[in-house]
Amino acid sequence: MPDLVRCTWVDDDPLYRAYHDDEWGVPQHDDRALFELLVLEHFQAGLAWRTILHKREAFRRAFDGFVPERVAAYGPDDVTRLLADAGIVRHRGKIEAAIHNAERFLQTQAADGSFARFLWAFVDGTPRVERRAPGERARPTTPLSDRVSAELRRRGFRFLGSTTVQAYLQATGVVMDHDLECFRYQELAPG
């Protein structure tokens, strides 16, 4: 679909374009998918999203399909295995945070019924629509990302500051932040 108007951050990379067209900003309620994006977003901190996107399949293999119960059970041998995996970002702190966050993710599921229920409660179940002027860049943080980040930190999550959480909220459709001119804006904007 090369003739469609997309968000200004999308370029000609087919993987990047497919991610934008099919996944980014689509309301996500599946806990396994929410866990995957949570881990990928914290690995992205300080890197380009394109880097993570191109390593996504390797991440899926390395992290057992992002099944939180499996990741939460990882031990020192798994950390060593992941640090040796050239297909992913090999950062000890981020790897250890993924394991730690899997445990917190499961605790949140137990406390709230699902991680999706916890996350979507911040917007009363309806995506928060950002309406920016043409050419205006998305904000790196918002009061909403500040609140979600603070609650995640209160619950013991790591590597999830407000900027990372804002990207996560956009990716999962909790915040609908496609450019007004983008064909996905019309498809995804509620009401």
C-alpha cells in the first residue's frame, strides 16, 4: 500500500511499514502480547525501535514466546544464555529486568484479574486519542504515561520510565497517536 498516507515517522523499510500498518496503535487486550511489547519497549530504551523490530523474532525465540510464566522462572543459566545470544540486545540489566518484570506482571494479573484490565483502567477502557496539528511531533511523555509509569514502579517493575511507558501506551493502542493525516487514524480513532 505505497500510496497511502502514513505517520511521518514511517519510512520505506517493509518491516517498519508493516508494523505501523498492522499493529502500532491497535488496541491490545491480550496479556501475552502486552507482555511482549512491555519487554520489547524496555529493551528499546536508548536504541532505535527499528533495531528492536528487526530483532523481534530472535527475541521471541530467546524469551520462549514471551510467555510470562516461563520468563518469570528463568534463573542464572538463562541470563548467561541470553547474554550469549547475538540475535537480541545483550544488556544484563535489561535481561534481568525482563525476568523481574515477568514476576511483577504475573503479580499484577493475580491482583487485577489480567494485565489488560490493569492497563486499560487508566483510560476507562477507551483509547485516549491524541490530536496533534499536522507536522507536530508526539510528546515523549504525558501525564498519563507519568501515572502509569509511577504505578508500575510502585508495583516493582524496572526500566519503565515515563518515556518508555508513553511508547508502550502508543504501541498497545491505549493512546491512539497516529498522525491526523495517517490512514490508520481514521480506522482506529474511536467514535
